[in-house]
Amino acid sequence: MPVTFYSMPRPPANLLFDQVKLRFLGVVPGDQVRGLVPFYHFRILIKRTTDVGHINFRIGDTEHVRLCAGHIGYQVEERFRGRHYAFQACCAIAPFVRSIYPAVILTCDPDNVASRKTIERLGARFLDEVPLAPADQIYHPGSCVKRRYEWGLCAEQP
């Protein structure tokens, strides 16, 4: 049975990996009309208190998720970049994601080298590059193509 907004399980309290701890803030409802799915929203913390960014885990299998946004999205504040916090946050959230999906789609802009390296470091398999539909919410002239990867969440992976 697919997970819906009303059946979404609560994430574990201790999602940790290396220097990163995730703090769950809540579930953000989707918007069916716009093709947006609900997602779990977490802050990425280091030293248990310093907020360095966020990571979201989207629940659903819409065209927007498969082709544009991916199941997992993250952002690390500029002053904290280059320290592998996005990679660590993905590793921290992996056991929870694995409890819902055996594999997820990750995406990035072709010119986002840092995100691309993070995704590849996770061991995700490159699928393809796809053009975004101009009607999609994340389309803009600087972001009209996405690289798509499949991240298989087998137990041996982070």
C-alpha cells in the first residue's frame, strides 16, 4: 500500500551519520493541483546545535518527482559547503528512506558540480538527463535540464 500524507510514519528520533544529526521539523502537505507531493522536512545540524542547512524527503511518485525534483532535496548554507554535510545528511536519512522505498530518484542541475559529486559519492546510478517542462514549478532559464540518478537503498549502502 503506498504511503500517503495521512499514513506517513513518524521518522526515527536519531537520524545521525558522522558529524551530522537531522532534526525533524514536520511534514509539509503536498498540492495535488500543482503536482507537488508531501515531504518530510529536516534541518541538518552539526555539533548537535549548529544549523547548516536542510534536507527534504518527498513521498510520492509523480512526474514532477521522477523527472524534476527527485525524492530527496538538500541545501547547505554557503559558509558550510565543501565539508560533505549534504552527503552525511543523505546517509543519515537513508535508513528512514529505506523503510519506505527500496530505491529513490535524486536529481541535480548539470552544472551543479557539488550536488553531482554528492550524488555520485552516495553510489547512485546515473539514469539520464531530461529537459524540464516549462510549466514545471522549478523550471527557469538557468535550470531547464535535470540529471537523474537512482539511489538503491540496499542495506550495505550508507
